[in-house]
Amino acid sequence: LPLVTSEKSIGLRAAAVTALGRNLPGQKELLTLVEAGKLPADLNFAAANALLTSSDGAIKTAAGKHLKLPATADSKPLPPVAELVKQSGDIDEGKKVFATVGTCAKCHKVKGEGKEVGPDLSEIGSKLGKEALYVSILDPSAGISHNFETHLLLLEDGTSLSGILVSETEQEVSVKTTEAIIRKIPRDEVTAMKKQPISLMPADLQKSLTAKNLVDVVEFLTTLKKP
């Protein structure tokens, strides 16, 4: 419980929320934070998934007055992750979603196809289960992969640049942008550089997807395993 409102990383705090949400005493503690307005906003998704699926109707109703899951492309509220995990999708349709409306291929490679901004997903099905895949898509800042943290650079000309840190030397800093373009900035032009707690991956991808699109693309991702 103390971790939830601490200054630890969002990944650790979201994991603490999820752990609390697995039993009624923990859910009641979470609900108290929510009702008091003391739950950090970046934990709303994790808390909604924990409380809106509670077996206690009173907790679910009370939480529903403060929390809601994000809406999808058809303006319908997204089902909780616990419900999405139980659904089976269409692998072929999921592959299409990955390459089109899901925009996944703009930042991720699968078997050599796509752009390499974020992690290569060719074997992601061997690394993450369905629940973790849904959370990675819907709450990306809660599970940023090591070496894929966003860095914000403040430049001498007053502009800023954000992206994934590729390399850093005494002479220059190289950053990969969301367009998979590597920008090389002379070190003397960088006035400040800071690692960000927010993922470079958009947190509202579900806005361009239906719940079925999401289920299909996760089903496709589960098939991407080591040979």
C-alpha cells in the first residue's frame, strides 16, 4: 500500500495496485485512496481494472463513480483486462490490425517487417502472457522495457527533442524518434537530458481500435514465439 503513493516508478506502483486489487481488503484500501482523491492519476487504469471487477458489488459501484476504463473506436467502454483475457481472437485478423489500424508496425518489428523504434516483437509470445500484453498496450508507461525509456533533451536553441537513447559520448548524443529516425546532436548543443517516466508509446491506442480489434491483435501476438 505505501508503494502506491510513493515516488517509485509507475511500473512498480501499478504492480502494487494490481496486487492490492486481488483481495477485498486491498480493494477497500484502494477505494479509500480513490474516494479521497489521493490515487495518482497515472494509476487510474490499474485501479479501474482492479476495482471495476470486484466481486463486492458495493466496491464496484463506488469505484464506478470515480473511475472508468478508456473508450474504444466505437465509443464503447473497454472491458476490464480480466474479461479481455478470457476472450479468443482471430489470429489472421490480428495480424492485419497490427499492420494497419493498430499502427503497431510503425514502431515494432516482427520477423524483419516494420520499424524498430520499440522492442522487436518477433518472440513476444514467449515472454508475456495475455494479461501482460493487454497492459503493455493499454498502459504502456507501466511496463517500459529496459533500454527503451524515453529521454527528453533540451537544446541550446530553446527546442526540445524526445526519443529513445541510442548512444551517448562526450561528442554527441544519438536519439531515435517515433519515426525511427536517429538524430545525432552535438553534445555542446544539449543543455539538459532527463529520462522520462512516460513511455514513447501512445497511451490511447485503444481509441483507434474496437475491443474485437484489441482481442485479435493480442491473439496474434501470443503466436509470436521462439522457434
